[in-house]
Amino acid sequence: MDKTILSEIADIFTGMVLPKKSSAPQSKSPFSKNAHRDYRIISIADISDRGDVSRELDTMTFEDSMRIKKYSVKYDDIIVSSRGTKMKSAIVGSSVRDNTLISSNLICIRIREREDFPPELINFFMRSQFGESSLRRISNSPSGAVNLNVKALGSLKVPNFGREEAERIMEAVRTMNEIENLMMEQRSAFEILKKNAEEKFLRKYEDKPE
């Protein structure tokens, strides 16, 4: 299968090294020409195993400058974990605001040719067993913890899907997502039913301290 090197179709950058939470909040210098603003921070812990980004993100205050904005992400960006035993990736949703940054344990992939390489397909490939195998190989981590950097990730070879094949894959991905959401809803309903049954039938047998 024909493949393309990721760095040829995408801009790739790592996240920001954040100050420790225990540090005092940054105060505006009287000599600063830039205003300060609150930024939402996406860290690796904010990405679920199924590839969703949490809606509840930490907020930090920084100078509103290009030095900070270069770490910001936008709709359709792909974010990937740079280290850890478990590979994580997600696509930034349409609800993201322009004041959202990624931390240094994440790498952003911003696809340039969206028509030929939809972010959904690149993310689908990377989250597959085949993509993960490739990511582990370029990070020299066939097993155990992964340690990716911008240069290594840029060398990843991604499939050149034809237009018809890409449409079929995207349709399959949408169908799988719908099924997964339905299964999660059913699981949630089951857990409620189970808890109610326990309360109804077992509460009176609870072993309470005398």
C-alpha cells in the first residue's frame, strides 16, 4: 500500500511545559505590554481510552502572547500522548475555544491537506493495532513505555487511502462510534438497574455495627 510520511502533510508540535500547580499564580508585571488571560489545559489524563477529551479542563493564567499561543490547539487537530505505557490519541472537537493549550506530555498533529488526509482517518489508523505498532517501532519501544518526540512522530508512515476507500472507512468509523455510544448507554442503564435491585432486596440484610 502507498504511504506518506506524516511530516509531509502535517505541522507537528509538542505541548507546553507547565508551571507546578503549587506555584503562586502569575501576576501581571507593570512593565508587561500584553494582557493576561485564562487558558484551558489539555493533559494526557484528560484523554479517555476511547479517544474523548474531557469537558472539565484545568485553567491557568498566562500572558496573552504568541509565545503562549504557539501551544494552542484548534478544531480537527489530532493530539497524541508522547510518553506512557498506554498510547492515547484524540481529535479536538468543534467546541474547543481558541484559548486551549496542550501540556508537554502531548503532541499536536495539524493536517495540512484535510481533503486528501482527513484527521479522522489518520486518528483511526494511529489508534488501531497497526498504527500503535508503527508508533512503538518509531519510538524504539516495542514493549513497555513509549517515548515519542516531534521528529520521531513526523517519520510515521500513514496510508494513502483512495477517496472511495476513505469514504468507506469513515462510514465504518461512524457506525462503530454509534454502536459504542449505544453500548455505553445500555451499560449505564444496567448499572442503575443493578443498584436499584441491590437497594430494594439487600438493604435490609446490611451488616451494621452494633
